[in-house]
Amino acid sequence: MEQHLFFLLQSSPCVERLKQIHALIVRVLPNLTPTFLRFLVKPSRASTIHYARKVFHTLPEPDSSISYSMVSAHSKLSFHCEVLEIFFLSHHKKTLIDFFSIPPVLKACASLLAIREGKQVHSLVLKLGFFSNVFIQTALIDLYVKSNDMFSAKMAFDEIAYKDPVPYNCLISGYSKSGNVALARQLFDKMTQRTASSWNTIITCYAHQGDFGEALRLFERMRMEGFHPNEITIVTVLSVCAKIGDLTTGLMVKKLVDDHHLRNDLIVQTAILEMFVKCGAVEEARMEFDMMEHKDVVAWSAMIAGYAQNGRSSEALELFEKMQLVSCEPNEVTLVSVLSACGQLGSVEVGERVGRYVENLCFKSSVYINSALIDMYAKCGNIQKALRIFDEMHQKDVISWNSMIVGLAYNGVAENAIKLYYKMIKEKLKPNDITLVGVLTACTHAGWIDIGLKLFHSMKPEHNIEPKVEHCACVVDLLCRSGRLEEAYNFICETEIEPSVVVWGTLLSACRVYSNFDLAKISVEKLLDLEPENSANYVLFSNMCADTGQWEEARRMRNLMKSKSVQKLAAFSWIELDNALQKFLVWDKSHPRSEEIYDVIDGLSLQVKWVPEIDLEQLL
């Protein structure tokens, strides 16, 4: 009978057949129940794990090996709640606890952040005399690290007589997550034996704390000491290169990827792509993207975001259309990038089409999507639709308020922008530097000098916001539009912030409008130092000199432009037709339908009639 049952179990029966076998064992051979249970929790029998738990509950006194088998099987399947249930039930039934059961139980406590249960297990460890076991102590360190109890984690670490790299790595990771870089580094430097994981942990520590230079130096030291970087190292270092725009190091890491045959990892491929994108190497990023055999939503999103962030809006939208054709479902990151591209393009038709698509998806409760929709509609000139989305939002963060305030400001609805700002303050939301750029822009468009200056001077004392160059540019623009050029110049000189080309460019443009030659000369000298390759500064000042009869100065500026080989950029006009932008230069013949266009212009010119000047006073 027993041999027959064993044969039936080896034939991998279905669940219904297992129930029949179990019924036979209960009636005829109850002593085979532990053997039957061990069969149910085999790794190859994951489908029977729930039935195994039911069988286990029927055992009045399970032995330690059965208990461990159950704990281990559930732990491997990440059934953490069930691991604790089985362990505490075994303890309640007076089962002798095997020390092999403790690490997976502590792992379950750490995963669930079940601190109270973890401390109970720790007490049991001390009671049973298992505290010298390095696996248990490492699991205890992990538990306390994840519960942010670094004092207890350090005590568990200190109790280990012989420390291998695993507990070191665990404690270093804990110090890293708690922001204590100094203690993490001190512990790392004490290690007599390191693994690739040790290097990964300390490099990640510096990367998370923003010390990117030290992260890269440790990576170089890791290689010099003969350690081969793995996928985790590569992704971390590529992320650092992306954040600081270090293309040189990024290319070196890419070579390591190719040399160590790590390109098959999709996460590594995506990290390379994002590094290229953040470093402005969009063409290289697209080549990397095209080489990927399997593209997930993260890869598509990274490439679309790369185009959008580098001002290549049309290509971002084209790639988004290809993503839809391969039936890859976009996520929030994808849609925010696509909406950003629409906003940059300023295309009303494309914006409306993409906006309808996004609104029809199940992202109506997403603050990020709604904020991006507000920004896109505002930039495309549909401020009413932006307001509708803003008003319908049940939850708003500072980004939502900023998008609406800035949108109103740039669409010339200054009064509403200021009112919304004060409503935001009334609702106890803390404004940030972008909020103030929005309201200062609104004041600039409306010509509200006193309100604008009051808001600027309230930034630091009322909101603890340090003014940036963008805020100074708004104030200079505000004063210049009102003709208060001397006041604007004094503001530039008195501010502690280094003026940008935008600040000096704003003053130069105002000088031409109000014919202030002396301030114009100062402005253009500053601009030629900051951006000597920009032809607009030379041309603007030269034209101003010509307007005021300063012919010698105008000639000098033109000659200076010529000696520096600065080329004047040609301006162009554009219209949107059939979801495409059509660009036109003066006497441009590059357009594919230029002959038809000029024929139409010639026809129109023939129909233009000369109208003599009319003296209106004679008609009165």
C-alpha cells in the first residue's frame, strides 16, 4: 500500500487526486501524513502550497523538520504573512524550534515591517541560545535596518564574533538609507574582505546623498582593486553620469558593458539610454533604443522623455505614435513627457488630439497627469480647458497650482493669476520658486510694478524662498516695460545674484525702445562677454546706433561681429496645417511646394489695388 501511494505521488497528480490520496492516508496510513506534507511543499509543487497549509493545520504536534519545510517553502514564494502564521502556530503547539527556521521568519518580519513580532522572535533567539549564529544575526541586522532602528542593528552587528562581508553590507546599507554617510564609510573602510556587493552599497550610498564625485571615485577604485562591476554597479554609475551630464565617464561605462557582455539586461540597456538622453546625446540614445530587441514601457518612456527634454517635440510625438502601434500601454511618465512635447510645440490641433486621448485613459485621479494637461492646454492657448481641469481636480499639489498660475500669467490673465496665488496661500499651501516666477510674470504683463516688487521682497521673509536669477529677470522686465530703466539697472547692480544673459538682454531691448544709449552700451558689453556667439546682441545694438546716428559705433559693432565670424540667424514664419508645421524664410525656396506658393503670391499681388491716401478731416 505504501509503495503504491509513493508511486501515485511521484506521478505528479492534480489537486483533486491529491485530496483523494490524502483521504486514504488519513483513514489507512496516518503516519504518512508528514511525508505527504513534505511532498506538497516541494519547490516544483507551488500550486499545492495552499492545500499544504490546510494539512499542516490539522497536525496536533508537527515536528521541527515539517515546520521548517513549511516556513522555508512559503518564504521562497514571498508569502510573508503565512510564514509568521506557521511559525507562531508551531511555537504555540510546542514544536521544537529549529534554528534554520529563524532567518526566513526574520526576513518575513523585515518585509512586513512587523517590528513587534520581530522583537518577539529576537527574544526567542536569545532564550534558545541561537544568538551566535551569523545567519540569524545578519537577519536581525536587516530587520532593524528596515525598521530604521540603527542602534539595535549596530548591537546585533557587534555581537557577531567573526564578520563576513554580508553583515557589513547590511549595516552599511542601513547607514546609507538613514543618511549617515560618515558611519557607512567608516564601516566600509574597516572591512578586511570586500565583495562586489560591498562596493555597490557604498557607491549607492554616495550617489543617494548627492556626492556624485566620490561615487565615481569609488567606482574607479573598485576597478583598480580588481573587482568586476555587475549590473547593479553599472546602473548606479550610469545614473550618476546622467545626473551630472558626464558623457565621458558614461561612454567608458558603456564600453565596460560591452566588454563584460552585460547588454542583455534590459535595465542596463535602459540606463545607457537614459544616460545618453540626460547628457544631451539624443542621437546616440536613439541608436541604443533601436538596438533593443525587447522594449518595455520604461524604455519607450525614457526615449520619449529624452526627445521632449531636449526640445525635439515632433520626434517625441512621432515615437509616441509608434509606441501605440506596437500596443505598448503608456504609463504616467510617458504621458507627462508627451504632454510636455505638445506644450513646447504649441500646436493647438495636436494638443487637443493628445489631450483627448489622455483624458480618455484611466488617469483622471493622477495629480501629475492633470498638472501636465493644465500646462499643455495653457501653452497651446486653451486657458479655459486648463481651468476646467484644475477646478475638477479633487487633489492638488504645488505643481498643479504652479501650472495654473503660470498658465494664466503667460496667457495674459494676470488678475486671475494673482487671485489664484493668494487663494493658494489661504489654503495653507507653501509656494516655491516656480510659483513666484508665475506671479511676477503676471505682474509684468499687467504692469503692476508695486505689487510685483512687494511679492519679490516677500519671497525670503514670508516664504523662505531664495530669489534666483529668474525672479530678478522678471523684476527687470517689470521695470523696463514701464520705462524705469535706471531703476532696473540699479536693481541689477545691487542684487547679489549674478545677472544672466536674459537680464542684460531685457535691459538692452528696453534701451532701444526708450532710446537710452548709455545703458545700452553697458548692457551689450556684458552680453558680449557672456555670449559672444549670439548675433542678436550685435544686430540689436548696431541698429540702435544707426537709429540714433551713431554711425561709427554701428560700423564698429558690425566689424566686431564679422571678425568673430558670428553669423546672423535667419528668422522664419510658420503656420500649422494638417497637424504639421510649415516654416518659411525670406525668399525661401526649400519648401517642397515653393513654386505653387510663389504662384499664389504672384496671383494675389496682381489683384492688389492701389488705394490713395485719404484725408479723414475732409470726410468730417
